[in-house]
Amino acid sequence: MQSRRVEIRFPGTHHGFAQGFARLLGALDAAGLEGASRYNAELVFEEIVDNIVSHGAVDGSELEVRVTLEVRPDSIILTFDDNGVPFDPRGIPDPEPPKSLEQARIGGFGVMLVRRAAHSLDYLRTAGGRNLLTVQVERAGATL
Amino acid sequence: MQLQLGDTVDGVLTVSLIGRLDTPGVDEIETPLTAHLAPRAARAMIDLSQVTFIGSGGIRMFITIARALGRRGGKLVLYSAQPLVAQVFDTTSLNTIVPVCADATAAAAAARG
């Protein structure tokens, strides 16, 4: 089985996010992906792109996001390339488990979910000032 | 994302969510859901059997609504989550602060308790 590769480009806005996500779902459908590995791929896209759109812009600059989806026989590789502020999710600690409803943090779960969904994360800040994040999601026996 | 309001039985409101609790889904549903539950300090059980996806935005929404209800003497209970959605509850430990029940019977008991 050959690998399939799809590139999805969109502006880093809420509207762009929705357009990009719809294209991702179409590409996952076309590749026949389902179950936990598909869920994990959707979750990684959701959390990473939401983070870029919500926190990536500098002084109102326009964000441009390029996502490459590569479906291999044993894994799904998602590469996120954006011109937002440097953001390396590998260095973000998991939030403490909440002790009570009143004390629970309401944020910080996105990166945690990406780490659980991914088999590996690689990050590079390029010389050209772009974030390049590569996330590998396992296909066989995937769990969250 | 759809919100279906069900009956109130023994003081417990039933709500069904249908669709994806991703960022656009949460944006769509959070305000009407909060507006329906919070002002009446509801004891509410939310049927998640037709929710196919949840991300961190959905977790944040449930914590926010559960806290708002708890402060007013109400309570939020979730039930019938699909396995992959339930795994997200487990990963984020949401299920340690908001009751997540297997079915409607258990959820009604938890909401009244």
C-alpha cells in the first residue's frame, strides 16, 4: 500500500480553521481512516491549529498555516507549518489532575491531548521564522 | 452541532447533544446550553451518545458549566459517551470532577444525589 500525501493551506483565522478542518476530514475519508487512529489525527489537528489561530499572531499580523497529511500503512504523519510566534508543545507540562471542580483549570488540556494522541512529536523553528511541527499518529492498535 | 432539550423528570433536566464538540461545535452550542441550564440552577444530565468527537474546548465547556451549576446548587452529569469520547474524559481527568455515567438510569441517580 502506497502512502497518500495531501497539503492543506489556509489563513490562520477561525474561518480558515473551519475550511482547513473540512478538507482534513475529506482527506481522512478518502484514505478510508476510521476508529482511534482517525480520532487521534482529528484531535491533533484540532488542538494544534486552534492554538495557532488563538495564540500565534504577532501584533495583528496575518497567519498562514500549511498542514501536510501523509497516510502511511502503519502511521499518519501530520506536519504543521505556520508563521506564528515560536511554540514548541514538547516543553509544555501537563496540567495537574484537578482536585475539585472549583479548583480545576479550564485550560491546558489541548497539548496534553496531543501528546497522548501522538506516537512522536518533532519541532523545529526554521531560520525563516516558521514553526514546523511534525506529529506521528500510530495506525495499528491506536489508543488515546 | 445540535442541542435537543428533553423532559424534566423528578427535577432533573435531560439534554441531548448531537454532533462534534470541536472548536466550531463548542462555539455554536456553549451559549445556548449555558443559557438553558445556568439561570435555573439545573440538575441536568447530558446525553452524549450522539457526540462523535470532543477536544479540549468541549472539556473546558463542561467544566465551566458544571462549576456554574454547582455554585447555584445545581449539578451536571454526563452519560452514554462513546468510547473515544470517554477516553478524552479519562485523559483529562474530567471524570474525577464531573460525574460520567454509563446510562440514563445511573445519570438520573447521580444528578439527584
